[in-house]
Amino acid sequence: MCAIEIHALSSVPVEPWRNGGGLTQTLAASGQAWRVSVAQVERDGPYSRFDGMTRVSFVLRGNGVMLIDGASIVRLAPRTAVEYGGGAAWSASLVDGPVSVLNVMTETSRYRATVRAIVAPLSVPPGRTAIVIALDGRCDYRVPSDTMATDTLAPGQFMVVRDADRPLFLAPAVCASTARHGALPPLLVTLEPVTLAGATD
């Protein structure tokens, strides 16, 4: 079976940060193992620390964020997936105003996350959890079945496919002219269990 959940982004509760610096919507989570959320960062301030976690951030709107912890600096550039440690005492400085950021946190020893824009047809192999977010443009999707029908994720929706037992085929439905005017293509978050085969000594 391949269980697919589809929700409207507008239906996800908005939660204020404890330090008052922003707002968060949690799109999907699995206990302490991983979490996928969208944050509105409104002012400079500290990031919460999460020891043993790896973070991947993708700036959706705005000009980016600078994260600083002593001599360590991480730049979250617009529309670029950036991975960094969750256990550092990051202080965030906004680059020319507020930003909207897709954030993925994973327990480092258990899961590995990737975030990428869907700009051409692609497939997600079985055994992964996938979250597809359609902000400005539609995304067509299909899983192998008797009908082989293709369905569509509409703008403003997101889809969660947990531990699929068959491939998930995805294709953007945004025309080139729309993309040139700043529209975001659909985004794919893939969560893959860390296995012994992928471990290094």
C-alpha cells in the first residue's frame, strides 16, 4: 500500500515561537525522529538548539538569513537547500527583511533528509517518506497501480507519503514563463532511514 495524505497549507495551525521571533506551521512529523515545517521569521534572534539533530533549510520567500555561532557562519540563501547542525547556538540575522523558510529536522543517527525543487520529472524510490509542497504551481503525481492514473497537487496544497512500498512519480506543472516571473516550483522533501550499508567507520 501507498498511503497518501493531502492537506491545504492554510489548514495547518500557526504556532508562535517561544522567543516571539516568528511563526511555525508543522506539516508532518514522526515523534522526535523528524519534523518538516514552514517558518515565518520576522526579526533577528536566537535559533532553538536541538542536540543530535541535523537541519536542512530552504528559504522560500525573502532575501535569506545569516546564522552565526562564534566563528561558524551559515548563509541560508534564497531557494537553496542548506544543511547544518542543530546543536549549535545559532543567532539569526535577516538579510533585508522577513523570510519564509522550509525547515527539516532529522535525528542524525536515524534519518537523512534532502530538499529539492521539482523542475523536471523524477521518482522517489520505495522505502522513503516524501513530502511534496505545491506553493505557486501544480505538481502531477502517480504511483504504480492497475489504473496508472495521474493526479494533481494544486497550488497551496502539500502531500505526505510515508514509507512508500512502491515508487512515487512526480512532475512539475509550471510553465516556463511563469517560472521566470519568480514563481516557486513544487518542492520535494525526502526522508531516508540511515542504514548500516550507508554507515562509515
